Amino acid sequence: MLCASVNGVNLYYDRLGSGDPLVLIHGLGERKEGWKFQHELAEHFDLIIPDLRGFGKTRCSESQEITINAFARDIVELLDQLGLNEAHILGFSMGGMVAQEIYKIRPENIKSLILANTLFYVPKWLKKLLLRTNKKFTSNLTIEKFHTGATSRCLHDKNEETVQKVMPIWSEHLDGFLPGVRECLEIDYRQTLKKMNVPTLVISCQNDRICPPFNQKRMHKLIPNSKFYTIKKAGHVGKIERTDEFNRVVLHFLTSGSA
């Protein structure tokens, strides 16, 4: 595990493999260990896997902002410190929103984009629905309740083996969770998507209840020349429920000349 001082925060990250840099950005409530099952991609790429501020080992004070923009600026600063002019960016769930924000503020840093199980815009009706759902979930929230509840909501197949794979991906504290929830509900990348001119793959999962597939289909239609793939029989964490398929799709996109 490595650490870099970026924008006043000690940002912890893993770096594995060699080749073109590929940044893996975790989702809300996760930590970098959420990409454990994608480590095999290090055979082909220089993987850079950060703990976003407020998650995992990257702690921050109450005075330091926890926003999508701050997450994105941290990663841009990390790439600058590492001397990397451009990288492939793979963002999952909230990490996909961070990836869109990186494109918005520093498009020249992005060689290609993979947006998995994510959102680009939350209309008022959906915001109200999500607020009601999250209010129930976050009421008297403890770390144990969060880990159990998040695992249940994210899975399609809740067999014990899969549950045990997912449980360790969650952050060991909740510093960034509630601010992260609020941030996710305020995003609007409709205009950003229309302007994207880098190779982009949008991934959805058939049984995703957190970020339903219709969102990714709309993203695909908005992004010029983007590619779209649906993983069947998987919930929100298809990267774990269908690891082999997820990794195969990512690798094919990045190595077939598409990216």
C-alpha cells in the first residue's frame, strides 16, 4: 500500500502490474479492496487503486470536503504526482460518477472510460424515491448494519459463498458515506456525456436494484460512439458476482483497439 499527499489529504492507494495505467475507482461505502477480484488485470496494466477520501484508509477531517469533485481532483492530482499524462479510467457506481467528473475537469488525462453500474443524472422523482429508501437504511446506522444491508441490497444471488466475497469490500468506517449519498443525488452529467470524445464502455447488470440498467442504456445513447454491455443474472456488484465475465469484457475493450 502506498500513500500520497494530495489536496491536503493522505490518499492511500495500491499499485500493481505494468503497462498502460488503469485507475480503478470504487463505489459508495467501498474501499480499494473492492477491486480485489480485478487484480488479475495487473497482468496487462499498471493498476492504480485508491481509497477515496472518507473511505478505507484515506481519512479526512470534518472540515475537508467530501464531494464528487473533490474525489476527482484527488485522482487528477495523484496522476500528476505519478507523472502520468493519461490513463484508462474504470469507475464503479459512485466511482463512475467520479470518472465522469474527471472527464469534465481534465479530459486530456483520460485515454478511455469504463462506466460500470453507475448513474449520470438523478431526476426529482428518483431523488425522492432514493431519499425515502436511504432514510430507512441510514436510520441509526452502524457499521455492522451497513455491511449487512449493503451486501444484501447489492446482490442478485445471495448464496453464502458470494456473500462472503462481498462483505470485505466495504469501508471499515462511515466517514464519507452520508456526504457521499447526498453527492450522488445531486449529479447531472447530461451535457458532459454528449461531449465525450474518448472510447467509452458502459456496463450494466440485469438485476441491479441500486443503479437499474435503464440508466446505463440512456448513458450509452448520450455518449457518442460508446459501447454497451449487460451482464445477466447479476445485481449491483457484477464485478464480483460475475468476475470472469466482467474482467473479460473490460480486458477485451481495453486491448481490442476499442480503447
